[in-house]
Amino acid sequence: MKFTSLSFLIFFFIVYIMNWILKGKARHIFLFVVSVLFYAAWSIPFAFHFLAVVVLNHLVNLRVQKNAKSLWFYFLLCFNLSNLFIFKYFYFFWDSLLYLTASPIFEPDSIKFFLESQFGFDSITLPLAISFYSFQMIAYSVDVKRGDAKENPNFLNFALFIFFFPQLVAGPIVRHGEFFHQLENWKVKKHQLFEGFYLVFLGLIKKVVVADNISPVIDPIFSNPNGFDGVSNLLAMFGFAARAYCDFSGYTDLARGLGKLLGIDLPENFKAPFFSTSMSEAWTRWHMTLATWIRDYIYIPLGGSRVSEIRSYLNLLITFSVAGIWHGANITFFLWGFSHGALLAFERKWQLFQKAKGWDPNAPLPKYRIILGVIYTFTAFSLTTAFFNGANIGISGALLSNAFFGNIGIRIPKLETLMYALAITFFFNYLQLGKSFPREHWSDRKSLSFLLVFSFFSLVLLGYLAPGGTEFIYFQF
């Protein structure tokens, strides 16, 4: 069920009512069951597979909590990584072997025949949300191993932590310390309800009104960059940056809003990333739960910045290359992550150069440098989307080549739509610079009046500007 569909609206209305009718353990059981049903609406067999993975993780984590030196931790880590590898990266690995060896053993038909003859199906399907739930379970098992996870939840609470449907499909990636304590004193506050409704409508505007209207403008260019002129290729990359933000930030707003309406606070994933003055700062504001995950479980264990200068650059390249591959089993995603790691390494070198010259890199920046920094960051972020959204290296290369060196082709249609979308995207980023609405100290009447006006305005926009639903970008990961 898509969050923007009528079926989900009916589903959530029933869940919302029942959630506040039921109390205590009955509420936990109910939300766990409906979360499993939510996933099963996509695939019943994979819902059982997912449930089995959660059961195994819980049982092994109990063993590791009793003995942090237990080898069961390494078994669980290998299991979770293998589960992710088989379903998401197997074909990428198989194609790589074919490319490197040119052996007929690795021809696509051979694996197709093997699967069909042994298992009765001819291809491996990617389970919904496998990247997100795998990272969430790996983080929890590592924290148990380190002794940082003290909650010792029962199976029901652990399963709800993993299955909780508002954030199940595309995050945010929730940590144990952000979730379990809320189950102990599960009471909704008025400001949660106000902010929940606000975030739901804001997320719908970002996704349906902005992101979905950008898609038909830029998709033809990403499909055939050589058919359009250089300006169109460049604007398509800027447009995709805006679309990715509105799509994923919109999903996060919806997930957080739905969670708040059910009495659960989920972590923020975006904090005005397009107002960052460097790529380093942007990664503290963009997909924040993934950024902190790769920092805590990849970058710091590699040594972080506490090692030699060259090694610290290598750590950045490895960390962000892994982040790129996490997004998809394609060389283009690797190049996207690698390019971000290279930009962060360059910025670190620049900071060291500033310190050597006696400059303070942490000193407040003058306004002109802030503006230049924002332009640099948004431009660099946008140009790398050639790899993120390019179907292959050929298309990615053509987008960048045409943008820098020009190309004979048609000009992007509906240019004004794209320019409006870019302006609105920066407005949404501006809203995230301050505290989110509504604040706890606002009166109920003031908040309610705002919500009534905002919801009416949102419904009008959704009615007039909804172009037809497209899937959330991050659902494929």
C-alpha cells in the first residue's frame, strides 16, 4: 500500500482508532499484527521470510546479551549480511564475475536455469525494505555486542521495533534508544497530534504536488540525455536533486507524522541540507539516520579521522562507497558514493590547509562565503545525481558531458515547472532551518486554526496538482 493511496487512508484510519481504544500489551500486539499485514499486502511469502529473520535476530541477541563474547554475534552478523547480499547483490556479483572472467558459467541463462530447476522460479526478487530493516537489525546487534543496548526487550517489543509500519519501508533508520523507551509510557500528547497532522499534509505536498510533477519533466532527459541540449541536461540534474529531496523528505514527514498520530516519535531525517555550505555539512543534514549509521558502524570502526591523513581520506572513500552500494547494486551507485567520499576528502584537505595558514575553519563565515558555499554544495550534490539516477555509466557520462560541453538537442519542456519546483524546494529547506511547527507552548486554538487552514490549502493543491502517483524513490532500496 502506498502512503498516498486511498486504501492506505482507510487502513490507517482503522489503525488509528483501534490504537487508542486498546491499552497496554493489547496495543503492542495489534500494531505488530497490522504492521505484518501491511508488509504482507506487498508479498505474503516475503512477510513470512521477514518474520523468520526477526525471530532469529531476537533469539541470537538474547544469547549475546548474556555473553558478549559469544560467537553467536558473528553468526548473526554473517546471516544478516548474507540475507542482504543474496537478495540485493547476487546478480551484481554474478555479472561482475562474467565481466572479469568472460566464462560461460556465469552467463545469465545458467543461473536462471539453476533457479528454475532447483527452486521452481527463474529469478531472485528484491524484498521490500530489506536495506532498511537489515541496517536497523545490524545496528541493534552491534550495540548489544558492545553493551550499549540495555533494554532487553521481549520478542513483541523487538518485532514492533523492526516492523513498525510508518517507517518500515523507507526509514528513517531507528535506533533502539529512540524507540523502546516510548513503549513503556505510551501516551500521546496534544502537540504530537498537531504536529502529526501537519507533517502528514506537508509530506503529501512535497511528494504529490512537487516531486511527482518534477518526474515527467526530467525523466525523458535521464532516459535519453543526447536528445536534449546541454542546458536541459544540467537542469535535469538540478531537478532530480529537488525531486529526491521532496520525495524522500516528504516520505519522512509522512512516516514521522503517522508515527506521532500513533504516539511514537521517529527521528528526523532532513535538516535543510540544501542550505549547507559544504558537502561535509550536507551529510549532517541529508538522510541523517543513514549518515549517523555509516559513521558509527563503518567510518569510526575503520579509524575515522584519528588515523594518518592518507588513511582518513581512504576511510571516507570506503565509507561513502559502501553508502553508495547500499542504495543499489549498480556501478553507478558505487560511483555516486565514491564521488561524495572524494568531495569530503577534498574538503578535509582544504580545512587542513586553512589551519596551516593560520585560518580558523570554524570561524563564522561572511555572507558572501555562505552564499558561495550553498551554491557549491547544491551544484556538487546535483551533478552527482547523474550517477544516482543514471541507468548506466553511459547515460551518467552523457548527462555530465552534455551539461559541461553542450549538446545539440531540444530544450527541456515545461521549464517553468522545474524552476517553480526548485524555488519551492528551497522554501521547504528554509522551513527546516527553524523549529518544526507546532510548538508545545502554542495554544490549542491557534494550532487548530492553523491546521484547519493548512489542511484545506493542502487538499486544494492535491486536488488540482496531483499528476498521478509515482512510487517513492527510496522504496527500491
